[in-house]
Amino acid sequence: MSTPPKAFLTVISWPSQFDEDQRTKSLVECTGMDTYQAKLASRRNTPGVMKTIDAEMRNHVLAAMHARGILAIAPTQDEINAYPEPIHALGIEQFPDADPPRFVIRTVSQTPWTFIPDQVKLVVWGRLKSTNAVLKPGQSSGMRLAAVAPEVALIKAMTSEGAYISKNIKVKEIMDLHIETDEGSQLVRLIGPRTRIGIVGDDSRPSLLDQTKPIDLVEALMPDALIDTEFHDFDPPGAIRKASKKNNPSGSSATIECWAFYSPWIGLIKQAMYGW
């Protein structure tokens, strides 16, 4: 039996006069949520996913929400999946004498292509976190463990006095540029310190993602683009959180699985609001 298509009921903004009780009541009456879950959902930051609903019900649900003055959309998983696949950029470089400014995208496999700042409609920036946990033996058992098989060492380390778990948290910058070109929409992704934004021909320029606040430089170079920096406050839908936790047991939602949902989702919200 196939699973019915799902949509993610997203409240972009509540009417300014709505308090928590009115937000809760609206979710209960429009979506059938129980009061407790609706109250929790009503406290989420906006834009936020309030509930995963059957896609066939979204028109009915949205009509009820809009009638109450609630700005909301409900993109389906298929619509999010249909968003352009990210192009992983090795670098974005600016031509030094171009007027208006022009940039070139460099990737591993694609022919370089150019764009101008006006074509950048949205920039989404955030930080990804990953945690590696390593079991460390106690000092008294370290020498003995080095001489036995790895699986035996693990068992001995788990039972040895003084054994402990060492956690290593890694944080890396990630940025998506949502670009409208003559050939259609493009999603360009910069991730990690090796990706750079610089000047064509100037290899000494430091990576954009090495900067303290990389989004500041992008805002200066692409002043007309919408900017989103709210990934750190994103509360992902249950299915996305589950997939994220499966690959990242630490429980952080600042993962690539959540980002793969968040960036297209924000893109669909901005398209709905601003018509690009």
C-alpha cells in the first residue's frame, strides 16, 4: 500500500493581533490537531512547519488558514524534491573590471558559467555541526589495549577503569545561492573552508567561508538578494529529523539532511512571497 503524498503546512506569519490561544485554536480548527500539539506548534518561530498533512487536503487547510488572515503555504515533498539540484562550487570569482559586476562559477565537472548580482534572488547561510564520539581507554589499560585485536580492545576499553568517551564537534559554514539565469533556476552551494569567493586571477585572496561573518561580504557584493540566516532556529518536520538523527546520533538538527530540506523550503517560501 503506497503512502499518500505529504505536504508541510508552513506558517509564514500570524496576524499581529493573534496571541498563543488564537494561534492554537486556528491550528486545531484548520488542521484537526489536538490542542496540546497545536499549542506546541504555535510557539515555533516563523516561518515554521506546523504540521505534516496529506497533500490532498492542503487546499482545504490553506483556505481555512487564509480565511483567518494567516499567511501560509504547504509545499509537498515532491515540490521540494523538484527544486534544482545543488551545484557544488569550488569557487565563485568576481571579474575585477566588469561593470556591472559579474561572477564566474567554477565546479569540478561543469563548464564555468557567469552571472550578475541582480540574478541572485536569495542567499541562505548557516552552519552545519557533526559530532564524532571515540571511546578512550583509561590510562592504566592503554598499553595493554594497543597489543590486542580492535574488537577485543573495544570490549576491554568499555570495561576498563577510567575509560571515557571523547567527543569532537565540527562546525562548517554552508551557503546556497538561489540564482535565476536565462537557462532557468540554479542552486549554487558553497560548503567548507576550501570553497572560496575571490577575484579572478587572484589566488591569494582568502576563502569567503574563512571570514568571521561570510554573509556580510555576500550582502555587500549582492545587495539586492534576499538573505536568510535563520537555519540555526529551524525546527525540522519529524521525518526530516528522523533521517538526520539516523546519520547524526548527536541529535543536532544543524545537519546536511536538514539543510537539504531547509534551503529549497525557504526558496519556495520566498518565491511565494516575492514572485521570483
